[in-house]
Amino acid sequence: MRVLFVSLFIVIADQLSKFFIKGGTIPLINLHVNGMSYGESINVIGDFFKLTFVENPGIAFGIDVDGVPKLLLSLFTLLASIGVFYYLWKSKEQKLIIRLALAFILGGAIGNLIDRTFYGLFYGYAPLFYGKVVDFFNMDFFDLTIFGRTYDRFPIFNIADSSVTIGVTLLLIFHRTPSEETKEIEKEKNENILLDNSVINSAENNGTSNLETKNSSLIEDNKNNVENYKREEIQN
């Protein structure tokens, strides 16, 4: 399925951006990136939009989760990613916009799952499934309260978070409920039935008209035959 390339692109873009923000070394290709210091900010559009390096041990948009719930969250994300992939694979007949939405969600879920699963091991600070998610998009926003915590700026996020948000938004806008789909199918069936009936009636009318024409022709032929017979009798 081609939409899976969208998911792949999102995962690659997400991981590359996090690597250049956090920094690190990849000995296999002899690559080392210094990255940003934790908490460091770089103004992109004044104070409105910055790149700020932070790490989130919990779920999206800086909401903290630690300990056993952290492990459960990582495992849940893994299972959710598998579920979204399966649903996407089974939705080959769905509209393109729906499959794209699922591809965005899948790419974002896998992007953050990689952080939670492997970053602790890769950077040497936590065991498997206990890694922290790298966030860096920092935008000014009106005051927002989430789970009792008030933010004077929008919670710092990353490409994976944005991808999941876009995918969910597209689903909410374009996904129809089963009842709506059933109504649409019934409507199409009724329209097809009306069209078929119209074609049948037209064919029957044409057939009746042709039959009447044939009968008239036969009656006329019979009249002519009778008149010819009478003429022959008179002549004889």
C-alpha cells in the first residue's frame, strides 16, 4: 500500500529531527552530532516559535508518566501501532483521505514508540521501554490547562505528535459512521433500482409500440388480400 510510504517518511523525518536536536553518535557510519543542551532554545520566529530541547517521559505534549505506567504506556503504544497497521492494511477499499489519516497516525505512533523503546538503551540512561520522548517545537499560545497543570505556552511537541494530531483530525472530519455509510449505500441502491425500472419501462413501451405497428401492418395486409380475392371472384 502506497500510503505506508507516508508513514515511513514521517518516521524518518521524526527520528532525524530528534537526532539533530538531542545529538549522538552513530559509529556504524562514523557520524557524531553535538545537538542542543537540555533546555536550550533557538528563536525561529521571535518569541512566538522556538526550538527548545526537552525530554518527556510520558505521553504527548509533555504530560508526564513514570514507573510501571511508563512500561504499560510503551507496551500499549506498541499494540496500538500494530492495531493501526492492521486496520490500515484491511482498509484498502476505504477512501484515500481515510487511509492517509491512518498513515499519519501510524507514522506518529511509531516515531514516539522508537523513543520510548530504544532511546534509554541507545543513550545509556534507562532499560528497554523506559526511554524518554524528545520534544522541541515550542509555540506561544493562550493559557491552557491540562490535567490541572496550566501552560502559558503550548506544550512542547515533535513531528510525531503533530502527525498523530493531523491524522485524528482528518478522521474526525472525513470518517463516516456505519449508519451513514449504510444510508449512502441504500440511497445508491434505490437510485439504481429506479434507473433499472426506467430502462425496463422504456423497453416495454418500445416493445408495445412495435407490436402495435406489426398488428396494424397485418390487418392492412389482410384487407388487401380480401379485396384482391373479391376482384378475382368478380372477374371470374
